[in-house]
Amino acid sequence: MPAGVPLAGRGVRFAGGGRMLERLAGGPARAAGPRIPRRWPTVRTPVGEWTPSEAGDQAWLRGRGPSLAREALQQGLLFPATRVAARPRVIGAGDLMHAPQPAVLAPNHQSDLDTPLVLLALPRPWRVRTVVGAASDRFYRRRRHALLAGLWINTFPFDRGGGQRRGLAGAAAHLREGRNVLLYPQATRGAGPEGYRLGVAELCLAAGTPVVPVHVGGSALVMPKGRGLDRRAGTTVRFGRPLYPRDGETPAELTERLSQATEALAQGRR
């Protein structure tokens, strides 16, 4: 090749230059076989595939400013709407003023209306110190959903699937910081007594905190599972006496005591 003649002048392109130079140098001929493509196809992956599907805990919503906004939203909108739709009758809330905090509040679960009903029924000194475990696969899949849940009802993400230990660890951290934790011991809405899981009992035994049984009645008529507000109906919210973990008690035994106490509340006994 004459000196000073650029490769581009001989028509050598970058993609095929290596093969052309090999032929010019007398290299071995390319063996027969499948043709190597000059361009490899590019696979484009949607951005969403690489971004987390769940939002994290919006802890800043527990600051003073957001807490004042939450109180105003609850007293001005959430609780009046709940009273109109559900007409709740509250029993036993006054006894909580003599119960120790922090504690775990463990209601039965029939409807998405259960959480507003329990928060409405709580005495204010309890409500302002209560955080709600919200299913991460429902309320924390998008940041806007997490912001709304945290602002309205002071939630934190709770993994109810295979990573439930993470949810229990988060709940234990709130208890250590002096907050009450509202958790549903049933696997899902409308699961019934057979749907109780051991997580709430494990949390109370590990943290040494009492659990308060709560029974919400009638909420499934007002807002059935998978539907919005269906009708107006009367509801009840009954608070039981705190159950304290016993020495040597197993999670199954404490869960059985909690289930029996909740069933007694459903029957009007405390």
C-alpha cells in the first residue's frame, strides 16, 4: 500500500476492514460454514424492567408538617366520610387510656374500610402514635400510591409474601421507637379464623409488647372486597383487653389466644 494513502481511500470500512486486510496479507481462506452477520441485532429492554416495582417507606411523612396535614385531612375528610357511610359504634376504646404503649393493634379484616374505622375509633393519644402496616404489593408498587397511603393513614410497607420477615423487622423498629403498630393477623380480607398467621404473635413475643384484639363488624356490607362503597350500613368497632406474651409461650399459642379473644368480641363479650 503506497505511503500516505488513507485506508478510507481504498474503500476499507471498519466493519469489514479486518477480513480485507487478512486477504491482502495472504492469510488462510475462511472455512465454509454459517455466514457471520455484519450486524448483531440489538435487543431493547423497557426501562421499567430495570426499575424497582415497589416504593420504599416514605418516612418523611411522619414529620411534624405532614403529621399536621394528615390530622387535618382525617378530621376534615376521611373521618366524616367514614361516619356517614359506616355509622360506627365504638366499644371499649376508653379502656385503652389505661393500657400501655407501644402495642400492636390486631383487628380482624373484612374490608378496606377497616383501617379508617379503627383509626377513627382510637383515642387521639393512640392514633397519633400509630402506624399502619400496608401490603407492599398493593400500596407500595408506585410512589404516588405510597405517598397517598402514608399521608392519609400513616402507613409503612409490609411484605406479606415470602419476605414477611422484612415486614416484621420494620414493625419491630417502629415499636422500638415508641409507635403503636396496626397489623392484620389474617392473611387477607375475609379469611376468617382459619386465616390467622403467626407473624403478629412472633412480633409481640420478640419485642415483648402486648397485642390488643380488635373486632370490626359490618364493614364488608359497606365496602365488600374488590368493590367500592356499596351501601350505607351500621358498623361496630370493639377493643379488647391487651394480651401480654407469657414466658415460654409459642407463636401458635399466642395466635390462638388472639383468635379466641377476637371471636369473643364478635359475640359481644370482652
